[in-house]
Amino acid sequence: MILYYAIATLHVIVCVILVLVVLLQSGKGADLAGAFGGGATQTAFGSRGPASFLSKMTTIAAVVFMITSIALSMISTKKVSKSVLETIRQQSSQPVKNKPAAPPIAVPSRDQILRQQEAAESAKQKQPATPSAPAQAPTPEKQPAPKPTDTKAPAK
């Protein structure tokens, strides 16, 4: 585990160095002659002159970056990782130790509801009215509301 963190730290440092070295380099034809087309006389891959310190540093940083990338990928694959589907299969294959489910609720059919209503109405009719039962006020029948009388004010 310590090796993994050491390589990861080296990898981050090399990444920063590589970015800085690449940004510090001047491009081909960055001089005044390159602005007016004077760089066209160079070969396809640049001049054959000796490599500068920055180009050597770029090559070294790129090689170290690739090596640390490969090392990190190899170290991280040693761990046994399971996919989501494998963990679900393992969980579903284990017996469930839950409390038993409640019995399903029986929904009465329309005929059963009608029979229950008829039984309740017949039981209500068979019961004698007791004096302790609250008396129900008779429901007033619909009577038309009295029309307001037209009272005309006396004319002046």
C-alpha cells in the first residue's frame, strides 16, 4: 500500500514537471524569421541541431510519466474488484431472514357488498325504537321559499 502511494505521489510530481517543461519550450519558428515564413527551410521534424536541456527534460518526464502510469494500473488491478451484478447475485442467493409477510387483504366483490347492505338494513328495521335513542328530527320537505312582497314606495 505504501508503494502505491509512493508511485502515485511521483506520478503527480512528474505530471506537474511535464506540464511546466512543455509550456516553457518555444515552438519551431518562434523567432522573428518564423513570423515571415523563414522557418520553411527547416526539415520536417525540426532542425538537426543539438537538443536543448528543455527537450531532454521533456523526454525524461514523458518516459517517467508512462512508467508510473503503467505501474499504477498494474498495482490497482491486483485488488479483487467485483462488479455490481456479482454483488447483487450474491445478495439474492442468500436466504432472506425477514418476518413473514402479512396475509393479502381480501377485497369484497360488489355482490358481497350489496348483501351486507341488505343485511344491515333488515337488522335496522327489526330493532324496536328505544326511548334512549336520540330522536331524529323530521326532515322538512321542500317548500318553496316565500316570495318577497313588492312594496312600492309612494310616488311624490
